[in-house]
Amino acid sequence: MNKKVCKSCGKELTGRSDKVFCDLHCKSSYHYRRSLEEAPRFYNKVDNQLKQNRRILKAYNKAGKATVRMGVLESEGFNPKFFTHYWKNQKGDVYFFVYEYGFLKKKEQNLEKYILIQWQDYMN
């Protein structure tokens, strides 16, 4: 009769005939190692970039409105292609938002900048 072994650590299994892992720790570590070997899913890439964008916008916009050079944000890993929604003001400017933090790309005095704002109730 073949003896079954744990898929994670290789120890001999006892107990139920359909058992695959010796304990929860082995089951968890096996699936974690497998997830590291797989290519990251598209969802995870997008979600991670949105989280990073939000963290950067929050760090540079402490007062509710700020202006920051484009290169500064992008050197931190900010990617303007990832946003959750947008809002158009009365002048026709379109602010892109990452959750509650928004940005508008502007060119002033030959410098590319982002104007950063926070979502307000009147924007609904």
C-alpha cells in the first residue's frame, strides 16, 4: 500500500484517506509558495498601482490642494493612467481621482505639473 505524504513538507500523513497536508501551516505555506511562482494577476497589478497612487497623492496633498511637479510624483512610482473616476469642473477641466484624491495635469511656465485636490461634497 502506498503511503501518502504531505504536499508541503513530505511527512507521512495519518488520518483521513483524502488528507493532502499534515496541518494548516503546511497547507498555507504550500499555497503561498505556489502563488509566488504564478504570474501576478491583472487585477492585482491594477489594485496595487491604485493603492500606490493613492498613497502618493495623499502624501503630497496635506492641505486639500497642492501643486507638484509631474516628475516628482512619477519618480515616486505614480502612474496617471490608473485612476478610479473623474470630475469635470465648470471651466471644463477634468480632474482624475484615485478614490478621494484628485489630480489635474497642467503646463505652467514650460513645467509639467499636477494640481492635487481632495474630493468635496459639491462634486457629487
